[in-house]
Amino acid sequence: MDPIGREITVVETTVADLDGVSCGAGNLWDGEVSLTTWSDTVPEVTRRVAVGACIEAGAGLWLVVALYDPPDRPGSVTLRRVR
């Protein structure tokens, strides 16, 4: 289990692991990002989120703390485990 306070940055079109749940980031624009979470035991869920939003993944609750959207390369979203 990821410790509270741990931050993970997911680059657009890549996947990270949040407490055993895959989290993919894509379609970053207008201050929002599309996050998709899934695992072998959790159905796929896609949601659009902005800074300040929370998502549940595995046993944790993750806060969107930053979005980075450079003009000519993939952006990223940074998530912090808050529970």
C-alpha cells in the first residue's frame, strides 16, 4: 500500500500503479485530464478531473494536485495519496 502523502506523476498516454490499481492519463486540456482506473477485480472507470478533485483507487484516496500541459509534448497529472 502506498503511504499517505506519496505523490505519483502520470504522463499523458501512460499508466501508473495506485495501490494495485492501474491508472491511465489521457486527453489533458482546459484544466482537466481524463483518468481511467482498472484492475483484475475493479471494473474500468473513466472520469474527467481537475486540480482539487479526488479519486479512489485500491485502498487509497488520491488528490489531483497538479496538471502540466506543455504546448508541444505530452502533459502530466500529479496525484497525492490523502487516505
